[in-house]
Amino acid sequence: MRSISVIFFFLLILTKLSSCQTVKNKTDEIVKKENEKLNQFIGQPVSELKVVMGMPDNEEKSNTATKILVYKTKKYGIPCERKFEISSDDMVIGFVSKGCF
């Protein structure tokens, strides 16, 4: 009887560990797709970004005198924030995405 409970315990642990890996794999895939999507804006004019993403929710200045356009959304109640760094000649030069899927 004791060996059956030990085997059951190990099977339960193994199942939990494999499901965590599955969630991590899915999350990694979503992040990869998000980065591929946003990477297409690098080197593009800010007007192209605004055509696709719309008007930003906020505009900030960075420490390096570039503009930061901030886009905020929510999906399933989870906040998503995308920040695009814009050079002085109005070209997209970088981005950061947080909580987006």
C-alpha cells in the first residue's frame, strides 16, 4: 500500500513539472511572436507605426532626448504596455513590450 502511494506521489510531481514546462513553452512562443510583430516597426517612420497601432495613449521623453510612444491595452483583464522609442528624425529605433500576448 505504501509503495502505491509513493508511486502516485511521484507521478503527481512528474505531471506538475511537465505541465509547468508546457506553460513555459507556450509563453515563450507568444513572446517570440510578439517580438517578431513589433520588430517589423524598427527602422520605419513613426507615421507607419501610427497607421498600424493607432494614436498612442501617452508620449514621454527619454533621458537620451528621444520620444517614447506608449500604447496600453488590456486582454482578459491583464494590462499590456508597449513602448516605442522614436529618434529625432521620427524613425522607430526600439521597443519594449510588457504583459502582452
